[in-house]
Amino acid sequence: PTPPRSAMAPSMGATGRRSRQRAAAAAAVVAAAAFGLPGTRSGFVAPAGDVLGRLGSDVALPDLPQIVLSDLATSFGTNAAPFQNTAAQNLTPMDKYGPDSFFFGYLAISVFILLVAVYLITKPYWEQRWLIERINKQKLKFITMEDNVTPLDQFELGRMYNNLLDFPSAIAEFEEVEEDFDDVRGVLDPEDSMGALAARAQLHNSKGFALMKLEPPRTAQARREFVRAVTYWPEYPEALLNIGRELIKRRRFDVAVRTLNTALKWQPASDIISEAAEEAKSELDMMMDEDSDEEDSDEESEDEEEAEMVKKAKQLKKA
């Protein structure tokens, strides 16, 4: 006989229907993972409760998606990559490896080289601009503080004009300050007599330099200024250098060598004075070689003349 069906026990049809619903739920979870539906806390799979709710199931299986994905990963290996978390694949190189030290180091060095190149290219402009600002500041001092202006201040202004290559203005300043340069003793220490002589020598040397750079140059006046500078300071290297260069131009190489050797004695490390002395020595050697060649040629011509005279005498005796 067929046992009586309990009112509380589920029927076989209900049990089969639930089994089919669970299978459909599993298939729906797999489909949701494959097509990237909004995910759970794992990030990529739709909640099982939502899928079962769409199917009308009253059974909640919260761990079913994770179980299915775990079985797929175990069964298919790398073929299950679409079902796994792809957040690591979306990382940028900065997130993976950090900042590229070579790139940023190369960028910093390139910027530094660019800045240095720009500075070197624009350096003459900035130097000239700063020099003009210093000249304007010095001239403003002459206007606003005339009582405190000393001959040394005016001499410094003339040297600034020399550096600016404004030689007529420099000569005008030097000639004006030369008239009142005796007052410089009040600025210096009373016992500093050598300082006053050196300042006067620098004045004449700077004035001679400006006269040499004029167009046309006043060579004779510049030479006198250099000699006056050496008169006040006999060991003044810059004045001796200028005198030596003038002697080289006049082809008085022997005097130029002595003058430049004296300057080199007081500034032995000066490359400019050394080059000028070497030039004077080489020119002197060349001139001495030319003189010796001329003397040899003169002696040879005299010998030839004597030989011709002897021949003529012999011919006269035979006749």
C-alpha cells in the first residue's frame, strides 16, 4: 500500500522543481560571471540571492558564485582568466614598479644643462646690464651726495666706462679727476704713501689704455701715460705690460724683453705677461737670425769682390 503523504513533507515534484531551480541558478551565476554583470564583494559576479530572486527561488546560496569560480579555476587553469579578478592587469607601470629613476634623473640633468646654456648665451647681456646699473648708481651718488664724493669714486667711474667700452667718457672722467687727485691723500691713511702713489699710477695706466682703444688711437699720448704710471710705481706690472706691447709694435724687441721680464718678476703666474714675453723673445731671435744672415751675405759679397779684383790684377800683369 502507498504510504500516506504527510502534509509537512515536500512532494517529489516540489523537490525536483527545486533541484532544477538550483541548477538554473548555477547556470545564471556562471553566465553573470562570463558577461561581467555587477559583482559581489569579489568584484565580478552577481549575488546568488539576486539571481535566484529573478528565477523565483526561495533558496539563497550566497557562496555559490565563489564555489563555481573556484571549481572553474581548478578545472580549466589559465582558461578561467576571464572569471578572475582583473584589477592587477589594469595597474599602470607607476603602480607596479614605482617612479622611473633613470627617466627623472635624465629629465633633471637635461633641465640643468638647458639652464646653463641659456645663462652662458645671455651672460654678456646680463653683465652689460649690471655694469650700466652700477654706472648709474655711481653717477646718482655724485648728484645726491656730492660732498662725500672722492677722487677715487670718480676714478672708479672712469674704469667702469672702460669696461663698458665707452672710452671717450672714460678719458673725460680721468682728465677731470687728475686735476683733483692730490686730494686723495685725505681718503687714504696718512702713512700710506705707497697707496697714494699706486692709485696715481693706476689712474695714468687706465687713461693710457683708453687712449689706445680710441678710434683712431692716440698712441703717443698713451705711451706717455704708461711712462708716467711707471714713474709713480716702477714695479707696476700692468703698465710694464702695456709698455712692452708698444715696444713690440715698434720692433724694439730687446727693450721689450727686458721690460716684460721685469713685469713677469712681479707677477710670475700671469699668463698674459708670459705670452707677451715669449712673443718678444721669439721676434728678437728671428731678427737676430735675419741680421746674421745679412752679415753672412755681406761677407760673401765682399769675398766675391776681392776674388774679382785679384783676377783683374792677374790679367793686368799678364798684359
